[in-house]
Amino acid sequence: MLDETREGERRETIDELSDLLVVVQEMGRRLADETHGDAYSQVGELNELLHQARLQLTRIKDGAVEGG
């Protein structure tokens, strides 16, 4: 029972984090649109990191589904 509760909480946390990353990525895209000059490369790097974080979260979620 405790394992089922923890797994449910884990899935909920993953879903909430995924939703948050969607919002943060959109803000990153907005920042890229608004940025000019030297800072643009830093914003591009940030957006790439956000993309990688979302991919990793997807892998974690897929592993949670397979393992559960």
C-alpha cells in the first residue's frame, strides 16, 4: 500500500514538474525573441538546457511507467 502511494505521488510530482517545464520553456522562447546581441547565445544555451531537462523528465516518467 505504501509503495502504491509513493508511486502515485512520484507520478504526480513528475506531471507537475513537466507542466512547470512547459511554462519555463515558453518563457525561455519569449526571452530569446526579446534578446539581441551577446546575451542571445546565453539564452540559447539556457533554452537547450531546458529542452534537455524536459527530455530527461520524459525518460524518468517512461521508466516510472515501465517499472510500475
